[in-house]
Amino acid sequence: MSDTALEEVIGKIEAAPHSGASLLLFALTKTLDMPKGGHMYMLKKLQEMDAETRQLAYGLMELMAQGKNQGEAWQQAVSLMESLIRGG
């Protein structure tokens, strides 16, 4: 998945900020945001997601594998997600 993964996740969260899928994706994003944090997100959580949400999660993990879970675009996306979750 390309960099559009962040845009797709933001769209999902924006549509329903307090849904289970949004909260799971936000938790994964925050985990991937922690440098050298060990990525403590439990993969078992993937079972709680529907197929569409799992694809978004895989996209986020691919961004991390490519080293794209840092920098301005990533930080702006994380900040926007956090704002949507808190304000939605």
C-alpha cells in the first residue's frame, strides 16, 4: 500500500471517530509512531477488525516497514487522527 494509507485511515476515522475500527487503527498508528517503542500493538487485535480495516492496518505496517512512519506527513496525519478521535 502506498502513502495513501494514511489518507484512507484518516477518512475511516473521520467517518466514525469513536467506532471500534477507528480506535483500533488509531492505537496501531500511535504504536507505530513510537520510535524504538518495540511496536507493542498486539497482532491479535487484527482479529477484531473487518477485512477492510485489516487492509488499512496492513498499509500502516507497510509504511512503518518502509521507514515512512516518521517525518512531517506522518506527524500531521497522527495529529489529525488524534484530533478527530478526541473531538469526534
